[in-house]
Amino acid sequence: MQHRTTISNDTDSRDATMPTTNKRKPISAEAALARAAALCSRSEQAESDVRTKILGWGVTPDDCDKILARLKSENFLSEERYARAYARDKFAFNGWGRQKIAFMLKAKGVSKPVIEAAIGGIAEADYHATLIKLLNAKARAVAGREPQQARAALLRLAASRGFEPSVFYPAVSQVLGDNADDYDQPPC
């Protein structure tokens, strides 16, 4: 019987079934502050995400709270700025509606008044134009289906993107060219 001998360093020979753990030495609070400040200066960050990263670096929860307070006081971290940037980017680049943006911001731990201010910054004309653009693209993809199936696909798309029913029901009718009043409002 022939035995194969392999030489490898420990980082390359991890067994895929074994969980990976952070074997790094915890960093000091000062180093964590510098890292977090650099992170926040590159792009807007949610406080909850920064907290998770700092704790992942091995910093104690007390030191983490102090670091977050300092980042806020030095204006590296701002919930309002983050929420505005998040809402603007998710609307512009992902085509998300107000409901989905609000839900995701809430999941990040952003307060309700800040969420409302952030989604309130989306212009109504842009909001409607984005929805119509999404629906027109989907309408081309579902062309040739039964009318009710096409309508259902458009409604699902608009709902999954986080647009409000009071906005997307009339928009779907507009895209499909319907004049039926019974489609203009969501069912009760």
C-alpha cells in the first residue's frame, strides 16, 4: 500500500467540514478605532455593521461602545447620512420601492424618523418613472402570456421590489393599457 505524503501549511489544509474560527489575536481599542475610522471614511456604514466588525476584531463590548461614540462625535458615523445614501442608492441602482428600503433600513437598526426622512427624499416623479420602467421591461418579458398571467407577473414584480399597492396597481394598468376600473385599486 502506498502512502501519499503532502506538505502544506495550516491555512491551506483546512478541512472543509471544520468551522473556521478567527484565530487572530485581538487588536487594541486604538487600532480598532483607526480601522473603523478608515472604514467609515471610505463609505457610509450602518452602526450595526460597524459594531459587528469591531466585535469581530476581538474588541470588548465596552471598548466597542466607546469607539462607536467617538466615531459619532467625530462625524465618521451618522445614521441620517447612512440612511439617505442607502435609500438613494437602492432606489437608483436596484429599483427598490419605499417599503423595501424602509424594511431593510429597519433591519439595520435605523430609527423610524430617520427612515421616514430618508425615503421622503425620493422624488415622486422619479419614483413613478422608475416603476414604469421596471414594469415595461417585465411586460416585454411576459409578452405572449395570458393577460391575467402577465398582470400577475407585473404585480408580483412591483410588490417584491417594495412599491406600494396604491402606486403599482394603477401603474400596471397603465403599462398593460387597461382601462378597467376594477384593476386600478388593490383588493380590499
